[in-house]
Amino acid sequence: MLMLYYIITDKNVIIIRNRWCNTSVPPTQEDLNLMCRDIQLLDNSIRFVGIANNLGSLIGKAYRNSLIPLMDENETSHYSIQAVLRAATRQDFESKIGRLEYSIGKYERLIRATVPIRVNLDEESKFYLLLSFDLKSAALEVIEDKVFRFIQKNKENFV
């Protein structure tokens, strides 16, 4: 599979290298950070994108350019663990209500979302996409129309 890496400078996108990626090799942190950047660039209202493993460890992240985060790195790591734990506790009710597609919380200063990433529909989530949005954004539409499409196109990177 051909992966393109980008350097973002203001509004210009420059391809800096191509890399062949064997799907049997797990993505590197650089790969995951670049994937987070690609997701963040899907919509201007996305403030932060993180990828967490099933234990809640943040293994990739990207912030919108020029954004001053509301939380420091330790607080963001703590949030990641809590978000994954909350998503995992919802699995107890899957047989009754179905699988979690995403969860969203609206706060006074931003909107947060957790999206489980499943490579196959019949398996547990190995990764979680953590997003934050500007308060007045259309987060539902961004997730359903842009983020889901991106995950579907790139899910082989999460094997």
C-alpha cells in the first residue's frame, strides 16, 4: 500500500515522501501522528485528534495549527484512558442495544468524541479515535460524513 506523507505549511500541502507499507507491520508512531494530522485536516472545526490503544494509551496525536490546548500532555493522557474505559464499559450492553459507533460529549468550551475503530465488524476495538471540536461545529456530520469515510479507507493500517 502506498502512503503519502505531508508537510503542512499554512494552506499549502507538500508531499515530502512516499512509503510502501506492509500491512503485517504495525504502524509507527510517526505513521499514527500523520494519520491524526490527515484526520484533523478533514474539517477546520477539528481541534485535536488522538489514537489510543485498547488500554487507553495515546499512541498518536495531532493538534490544529496554532491551537493552544486547554489541557496539558498529562491531562490529555488521563483523558485518553478515561475515554477508552468509558467506551469499554458500554460493551456490557452490546447484546441489547448494539455496538457503540461513537459517543459525543458537549462541554462548555468544546465538543469531544470517541470513535471505536474496528477492522472487522465481528471483532473488538483495538484502537479508539479521540476527537475534539470547536463548540459551534457540526461534529455529528463531520464524524459521519468525513471521519467514518477516512477510517473505512484506512482501516488496514490498524490491523
